[in-house]
Amino acid sequence: MTTGSVSPRRADTRRNHERILVAAAASLARTGEVSFNAIAKQAEVGVGTVYRHFPTPEALILAVYRREVRHIVDIVPVLLDKHAPDEAFRVWVTDHLAHYMMTKKGLADALRTATASRGELPANAYEDMVRAVSLLLAANAAAGTVRPGLAPVQVLRGLAGLLLLDPNGEWQRDAAGLADLLWHGMAAQPG
């Protein structure tokens, strides 16, 4: 038996799982609704496959949310490899975090509904976001671009202002303005 090999059935299961999540994310962003039939059709799987992976709409919504947060968190090291730390912070805020918040309003509404009966959002998603901000702050502190000792939770709270942007307005410009305002407050030498 070869170690590390994946049976075709397992690989197919993972592909189906991902296709369902992609279709559900698109549906939630577009309509804010979860229709297992429409998602199955978009993902090119049977509706039974959707139910096998996600027995309830709430389970599917939470899985989409976790996937989206994972993307926002996983992009941080990539940005730090590609950009200077200060630019990585700005790109993360304006091109990833703000974009996510503006294009996922339907997901946010569905998430509120899904979690109303189950309690709060998954704690690990919040913790992952705090870790992402911590990584950006640590890189910037090491580069001397922000004051050392900034609390990642406070910075994340400042970034929550992105939720107040108008998705039908000039949110890209406003997100850049918020990032600049926050940056000046964090800067090693405010000016």
C-alpha cells in the first residue's frame, strides 16, 4: 500500500465539497439565500450530495463563512512575501478584507440568521482574524513602520468600520481612507 495516495473517491468527495462551497458562496453573495437545488445545479452535483455534505442550510452557511475567513487569513503570508509590511497591511485591508465585506453582504445576512438559533459565530474564525492582524502588526513592528505593542484586537475593532461602508457607493475609496486613518494612528512616527 502506498502512503500519501488518495483514493479517487475521496478526491472526488473533496472536489464536490469545494464546488458546493463555491456555488453556495456565489449564491449567498448574489441573493443572500441558500437553495440546495440551485446550489446542486450550479456545483454540478446531485441535491443528495449537497445534503450529505451539509445536512442543514445553517451548516452550509457556516462552512461558507469559515472558507471565506480562511481565505482572508491565508492570504496574509502571501502578501507579506510579495510586499513590504506596510503595503501588505494596506493591500490586505483594501483589496481583501474590504472587498470581502462589501461583496458578501448576503452571506452576512444569512450568517446572522443561521447563528441566531445556534449562538455566536465560530470562535475560531474570530481568533484566526486576530492572528492575521497579529502577523501583519508583528511584521510592521519589526520593520519599524508601526509602534510596537499594538493590540491586534483593537486594530481589528478599528477595521470593523469597514462594515459601515456603502457597498453601492465608493467603498474602495472609503476603505482606503479608513486604512490610512488607522495607519496614521498605528504609525511608529505619527505625522
